[in-house]
Amino acid sequence: MSQLDRAELAQQGALRADGLRAAGVELVALTFVDNSGIARVKAVPVDRLWSAAAWGVGASNSFDFFLATDDITDGSYSRGPVGDLRLHPDLDALVPLAAQPGWAWAPARRYDQEGEPHPQDGRALAATATARLASLGYNVRTAFEIEWVITAADAPDDPRSATAGPAYGFARLSAQAGYLRALVSTLSAQGVAVEQIHPEYAAGQFELSVAADDPVRAADVAVLTRETIRMVSSQHGLRASFTPKFSPDGVGNGGHVHLSLWDGDRNLCSGGDGRFGLTPTAEAFGAGIFSRLPALLAIGAPSVVSYLRLEPHHWAGVFSVWGLENREAPLRLVQGPAGQRDRAANFEVKCFDLTANPYLVVAALLFAGLAGLSASSSLPEPVDVDPGTLPSAVRLPTSLADAVAAFEADAELTSAFGEELATTLMDVRRGEISRLGSLPPDELCALMRYLH
């Protein structure tokens, strides 16, 4: 029996379509993020939104085995060209696209032909992890930081072609003031609350931070924000690159994740008796993430090129340490200013990047935190120096292959993801290693520069 109330979905789709038509929308883009971190899309005319909501839009299940390069790898659960799935838009997340007149966007859930959830649907997994945490009385507020490099459209290999100026410099911001203003205005019109935007360290690099939200919504916002950056950049004669490593000798783009654990309206990352004000519950949650960082890299740093970014002394978080406001730690506790810590305190995971599927990222982090809660785990002693200066510091995985091995050895994460998805994810990772693992760094960076 289908889990979908098709009559209700058709009615709601028709009602939403009426509102969209009144706003001048003619087409609706439906996206899902595949196992290689690419947002794939199907689109329907607004007059067919009712049908897409009730009956879905067809999409091959072979997308589960796509690499970022569009090669299709094989795996234990591959059915090759056989079979079909249905994309159902989340009507509650539907939004007109301010940078694309006549278009709206909605993230989609994937179901099989019988109306049952697809076991490899990342958005569904994120919702499952969120619900499991809620069943214990907790919620997590999450946000992704988005870093990207802009270039002139006619000089896409030169990170200084669109803007120069010092790192974090006002000169760099001023050179692209109109572009950045348009970007923030567009995101605001789409319901994305931008909290901060600034030039970053690398040539041509900027960073944007958004308000924290529930995990599924945070992942939706990450997808919408990145695609908006891409579109607004194009409209200003620019190209946007989210790759972890634009060039081998440069500083990479991260995809840091912020998350705080709450009990109702109380932030458990603040006001406790533990180190730096952590409550025992928040420490256990953070410890679950910390102890699984090697395995989590297979989800949050899922590409061969990710490991060019994970270098010491680059604020990427490559050693197995945590600390208060330590930007060289992969798990950083951010307290916030005195007087606001009950709202601001959170954990930041710094070793992830934007080749990751954000839905799988939040699911993995929540499942890891849940495992820490179940075991009443504790964090080790914090580190308050650059861990690269410590002879005893232990590196996190330095290759995708090592991260794959760590994930497959983690019974908690593989069980939470389910056998089919856990197996397929690592099949896709091995497919990327086979396809890209032997490329010289300069060729690898060039190939991956604009894929995500």
C-alpha cells in the first residue's frame, strides 16, 4: 500500500500552482542530490504540478550510481538501465526563484513505483535521523557555510580574473559590491536568511553564512543557496566554483557544518557544568561525532579532490583533535560572545566540503551524535594549539580510500544508513577512485573545478 495520499497531494499541488501562476511562474524545477553530491533535476510546467505532487516524475534509479563526472559506475545494488523511481516535490519547501523569472524550485523525495520511499533517498534519511533525535526529546539546529571562488566567465581558470585584493580585504568586496548585493537580495527574496558574507582567504574566494534551521531545511537551503550563487554569478559575467581545491597550490573551499543540540528552547551546548559550558548531553553528542570523524569523511569529504584540501596549517581540520575556537581542529566548539552563548554556542565540523550531499551529511552527523548519546560518550582533552605542531597528533584519513575503509568498519553508521545505501555509497566512492584516483593534481583540479 502506498504511503502517499495522492488525492490530497493533487489538491495541494493544484492550490500551490494557482499561487505560482499568479506570481508569474511557468515551470518548477525538482531537485534531488545524488550519491556523488550533484544536484540533479527534472522540471514540470506549473500546470502539471498537481500531477508531480500526486504521482511523481520519473527518474532512473541509475542516478544512484552516477559519479560527479557523469560516468555511471557499477555496484552490488545496481540494476543498470532497468527500473524507475518517482520524484515527488515537497510542496512545503516550494519557492519561486528570484534569479530565474518564471521558475520555481522544490526539493524532491524519491519513491518507488508502488509509492514506497526509496532506500537510497538522502533527504528521507535526513528526516529519519531528525525524527529519531526528536523521539528522545532533542532537536538540532544546523547550518552550512558556503565557500566559493569566482572567475571571469572568459577566464575560468584564473581565480584573480574577477577580483583581486588582499584576503578578507575591503578592496575585494568593493570590486564585486554589486554582485554580492544582488546575491544577498536574491537569497532573501527566496526566504534564505543570510547572516554574513565576506571575502575569504584564497584568491577570488567568498564565504556566505546562513541562519541555522532544522537539519532537513538546512540541507535544502544549502542546495538552494549554491544554485542561486551559480545563477547570480552567471548573470554578472562570472563563474562560481565550489570545488574543494581550485588549484593544487591554492587554499580550498570548505563546506563547514554548524550544529547545536537543543532540549526544547534550551541550547545544551551552553550553560552546563562541563568544559566550556557544555552539558553532559551535548558533550556526548559531540563525542559521537568526534570519534567517527574518519568514517564521516567518506560522507562529508567524499571526492578524490577533497583530500587535496585536507592539509595541515590550512584551517581544514586534518588532525584527530577538538578544541575551543581552534580553527585547525576538525571539531571546533564555537561559544559565541558573552551574553549570547545560550543562543550561539555550537559545534562546527570543519573537515567537510561542498562535494558532499548535504542531506547525507546531516543524517550522518545526527546518527553519529545519537550513537554518542546512547554510549554516554566523552570528549578527550581539548587542544588549544595548532595540532600540526604536536608530535603526538594523529591525522584523519589522508585519502578517500582510507575514509571508505573507516566508514565500512563503523557498524553504527552503516546500520543507520541501511545496507543498500551504505553499500552503494562506497561503491560510488570506489568508482570515483578508479576514475580519478591516478590523475595528477593539476588535472584533477581542472576536471572537478565546475562540476559541483
